[in-house]
Amino acid sequence: MGNIPIAAILFANGVSFAGVIAFIFSDLVVFPVVRINAKYYGWKMALYIVGVFLSALVITALLLH
């Protein structure tokens, strides 16, 4: 199914654009994706990527809101 239809429902029910974008991009920090990153880059770099994604997600959502 995916996050896009759910994000559309959230947006239609009054969730802000920033919240919808944060919801869509939160798929990049789920454990299976982190595990794949760790396989290719090592755990230290994978956790760094998660930290960068999370901080960018939160900062952008706050700026857009």
C-alpha cells in the first residue's frame, strides 16, 4: 500500500504539510533500511546516516510548520 495514500488522508484531515512530509520521509529510518546501510557502510556510518536523516527531518518539519 505505501505511505503516500495514508499521507493524502492525513493531509485531507488537517495535518500540516510539514507533518505529511515528515511522515513520508520517515520510511528512510526504519530498521530494515538501517540494517542494509550497516551491511554496506558499517554500523557507525549507518547510525550517522540515521542521525542526519532524523535531524534533517525534524528541522525541515519545524521550518515548514
